[in-house]
Amino acid sequence: MKFGFIGAGKVGFSLGKYLKENNIDISGYYSKSQHSSKEAAIFTNTRQYNNLEDLIKNSDAIFITTPDNQIADVWNEVKKLPIKEKLICHCSGSISSEVFSNINNHGAYGYSIHPMFAISDKYNSYKNLSQAFITIEGHEKHIEYLNMLFLNLGNDVAIINKENKSLYHAAAVIVSNLVLGLINNGVNYLEACGFTKEMAIKALYPLIENNLRNVKERGTVNSLTGPIERGDLSTVINHLNVIPEEDKELYRLLSKNILKIAKVKNLERDYKNLEEYLGD
């Protein structure tokens, strides 16, 4: 099966290069920006297409790797062309294959294929894409083919339901994007203690890295440490006395969240004082 790409940004670059490096047939790239499609074609040693219909004719499957808010518009152009028996895929984490409205009327098959991976560098992220967990959602006819395609590349893969796409994406955002806000708070607090930003990141990194390793090896419950897990109310009070006012609600909410984990880990420990202090 030959894959073509509409959109030549970070995701298009990275996924195309990843597939090509693993001997998957890539037809090439089409983009509104001819500079971008040419650059992607050179990077992947494939072809630049200046005509969308030519790309579709020369591809069995199409990846729409544009920003999420452009997928529906691209589909509206694609569905005007001969796409019978084609696989039409996008890479959005939050949008399901239903964005390809009335695709059955065109004899094509729609899929969302999302690498749970931070693609930040269009020239280098492909090197680590084998580590990405891939989720696939869409028409049953070719879903097992797509499943095996990525399994054979070494990726872990899960097939999910379209109804779960938003919740699935929320999980990814919380542990990737939102956690950066927490790390940034920690950096800010150390800067207030006299650290430079570089020193703060260097100091905090082993904590972050080892915590993630523990979660991978032991799970969230057995990885929990710190004042909430110990039931150390006085330390929690001290923290809330010194952190910025705008951060206090977040600290309380997260503390109540991990208190639930602490109570699972330490069934016999009395957390009544912490519960009362943090509130319902």
C-alpha cells in the first residue's frame, strides 16, 4: 500500500520519514505551501505534488497532516476527487474519523491514526517515533491492516472507539502539555530561592526523570511519596503559606487528587486531618 501526505508540517515530515525509513511505500507530498511540500519530498526522498488529484491517483492511502482545524476543509476538497477504495486518514488526537462526513457515499474508508508522542522537530522527531504508542480508530475493513502495519514497525498499538477520542486526548494533554505548567511552577519557585533558570531545571530534572521511571516500573500508587502520602499536614500548610496566591487552588486540587492515591497505598493510615484541611 502506498501512502501520500496532504500537509507538510512537523507531523507530515516525521511520519512520512518514519514510514519511508522502514521501507513503507510513500508517494509524496501535497501542500498549499509548495516550499513545504518540496522540502518534505526532498527530506523523505519522495515526490512533490503540485496537484492534489495526482497525489490521490498515485496513493492507496492519504494522510491529512494539517492542523486540526483544517482537516474538514481538506476533506471537502478530497471528496470531490476519485477516492473509491482509498483510505483517508488524519493524525488528530481529539478528532474522530467522523470528520470525514459521508465518506461511505464515496466508497472510501476513514481513520484517525494518532501517535501519542510530542513531535517537536520536523527533522529529528522521526528517529524516536518507534517509541510512540499509536491509537487507531475508524472503519473496520482496513483497521487490522493498519494495526499490523504499526505493530510490525515496533510500535505499541491500541484500537479505540470514536466516542472515546476526546477523553483519550485529554489524558495525553494532561501528562504532556499540562504537566509542563507544573514543572514551570517548580522552576519559578527555585528562581525565587536564588537559582538561575538553568540551575533550577538541572536540579529538578532527576526528580522528574526518576518519578517517571518509577511510574513505568511500579505504577502510580506504589510510586507516590511526599508530604501527602506521609500525612504531613504541617508541611502542606507551610507550602500553602509561601507559594503565590494564584497557585494555591491548583496545589489544593492536586493534593486532593493524590490523597486518593495515598489512601489506596496506605489503607491503615489516618488521613482525616489532611482531608479536613484540604476540604471536599
